[in-house]
Amino acid sequence: MPVGGLRGVATAAVASEIEKVLEDPKWPAQWPFKPSDFQRYDEQPDTQFYSQPRFVTHIDDYAISALTKHYAQRFPPSGTPGTALLDICSSWVSHYPDGYKADK
């Protein structure tokens, strides 16, 4: 079997596993974090950090695809009045379904 064929199988398996996590998320019974978990590595003002554009993505393409699919299944229909959403996983690239519109 050619290498490309094996890669396709592995790629499908990874995407499938990511999608499974979003089908039935397991939330902890209690808040799992300590205040120290939210301490910053760099205490300089954010204005210094963001003084230059930082064009990065924070999750890989498979996770973005799975999250976009999850949003498409869970969000109210695009354009629904009063819908307010915050895409906390994105950066300069949104993970919303293409063309999705919310009031806020």
C-alpha cells in the first residue's frame, strides 16, 4: 500500500477520535483547577505582548474541523435574533461554520 494510503487511514482515525470527544463531553463534578493554574508566565502588560500581530492557530486542523462541525450542530440557526456567542478557541481564524451570523 502506498504511503499516502496509510496516511489517509491515520488521518481519518485522528479526525474520528476528535469528533467523538465532542459528541458526549465529560464535565468534571467539581472545578478541577487551582488559582495557580491561571497565573501568567509573563506578568508584563498585555499591550506589550500584543504590540505586534501574532497570526497563530491554537489547535490543529483536525480539531478545528471537529469544533466547527460541533458548533454547526449545536448553535442556533445563523441569524437567530438575540444570539450571543464567544468563540474562545479561536485567534485570527474563527471556528464558526462558514457564514455563521450572531447578534453578538
